[in-house]
Amino acid sequence: GGQESAFLSPDGDPMLTELSQYEPHLNGPWRRLFSSNVDGLSYAGLVSALRGYEGPTVLLVGAVPPPAASYATDDGAGISGGSARRTATIGYYTATAWRESGKYYGNENCFLFTPSGGDDSKQEEEAVQVFGPMSKASVPTPTKSTRPTNYQFCHSTIAAAIVSDGRKPGQRPDDSNVGARGKAIVQVPPGLGVGDSRGIGPRLHITESLEGCRALPCDDTFADGPLLPPFFGDNPAHSFDVDVMEAWGVGGSERIQKALAARKRDRSFKEASRKRNAEVDKTQFLDHFRSDIVNTKAFSHARHTSGRVDHCELESDGSMLSHLD
């Protein structure tokens, strides 16, 4: 109860059944971590739900053509996300915990997937198409040292998305690369990304605005195949807007509970860090305020003449001193 999904049916969902056969971690219960239909459609909300959760997750994205595009269509019924436009589902499973970083991370225990049958004129035998890492493919691949390792990233720049991380707006994640001059080197664009096509960008890119996102048909990390269905039409940029999205914790009940406990500890630690930073900022502000006021002639004059009727003379060094007749 209370685990409704805009993407999955609780009773014998064929996509869920096939995914469970493909990846053992997808067997057993799923725990909803975020739903835009419940929590609001927000990149910051999604990142907040994922951050600190130390377990396998599934990200489900409902993609719609950008409204200004000539190929956008409003025929057909999409999933329940508040839009009359047709909605395509893009999914990503990863065994790597999400964290803020200015570079890629992760391992080959992950894959992209989409439901089959996006083309109404074609009936697919499989309910889901999986695009796994090419490093796990049975066909000949490059040597291990040259296999692509750009699996995923989460790089937030908006204040709302990083406030719970204990950092100040604009401050780089701790694990970013650092250049010779001590400056963080950010290798990825803002947002959440999966896969990498060198010279082009992420295979799947969720922007912080949830608009102008992208889903390429190929990259250097995962197997080739379209992530957007044919009804998107002539879409050379492979762009889309997010209409609805969900994040789920998987891996079995025990693994999920441990990951939720880790997220709770992470949030408590970062909330304490945020409060300490706020207290330090407040103290520094008051110190500067007092320093500026104390150094003014008017405050010094009032301090030295409080309760007296004597007159004051301005000394050559600029300070106010009291003199008795």
C-alpha cells in the first residue's frame, strides 16, 4: 500500500517480470524513494531522495516531446503525469549509490532500459529492451584498459538541490578533481547523466530544469538502441522534457532497510553541518557588524561619553577621547 507507480502495475507487470529475470537485485520488493506525482516534479526533490541512499536504485523517467517542437503530438494516452501528450518511459538501474560529483563514477553493474512496443505497428516478443554496458557484452570488446568507464554522474548547481548536502550554493562537491591551482575541475554538465558519447555528451541527460533533456541512441559505454520511441518523429537533437519521474530502492528488504538507514544518517549529519555553517555565518556577520560599528566615530563617541556631561575633542589619530575640565 502507498507504493503506487505511474509506470508499473502491481499485478504481474511484464516489464517488471523481465527486468527481474535480467537482474537478480530486481527480485523482491521495491521501495519508492521519490515520485513526482506525490512529491512534486522537481530535480532538487529527486536528488534529495537519492542522495545518501547507499543501495541499488531504479530511475524511471516519463519523457515527452518538447512542446515547441514541430514533431510533438497530443494523440494517445500517456502515463499519469498531468500531460495529454504521449509519454515514453526510459529507465536506468544501477548498483552504485548516487552521490554529488563533478565527474563520472560507477561500475558495470548497471543498464538502461525502455519498454518494447513503442512502435504501434510492430509487436515485440520482449516487454523490455535492455542496453547493458559494452564491457559485459559477449562480442569482442576493446581491451580492459580502454573500456569506457563513464557510467553515471550527478552534478547539481542550483541551491535548492545542494542545500541538504551541507555545502553553500556554488561550492563544488568534495570529490571533484582538483587542478594544479587548487580549483575544482568539473568534467560533466549540470544535472544527472548516464553513459557518455565522447565529444557529444551523456547518453541520457536529465537537466536541472527537466527541460531540454536528451536521450541519444548510442554512446561509448552502453549498447546501441533508441531510448525514444518512433512517435517522437524527426527529432535530430533526441531531446525531451520530463513529464513524470520516480526513483525506487531495490535489492531485497534487508538491503533496502540498510540503505534507508544510511540515508537517514546522511541527512542527520548534513543537517547538523548546515546548522553549524549557519551558526558560523551568523557569528561572522555579528563580528563584522560589531567591528564596523565600533570603528565608527559616532559609536566610539557615544561609548566614551555615556553618562557624562563633559565635552569631547577629536584627536589627530581619529579616535574620540573624553577630557575633563
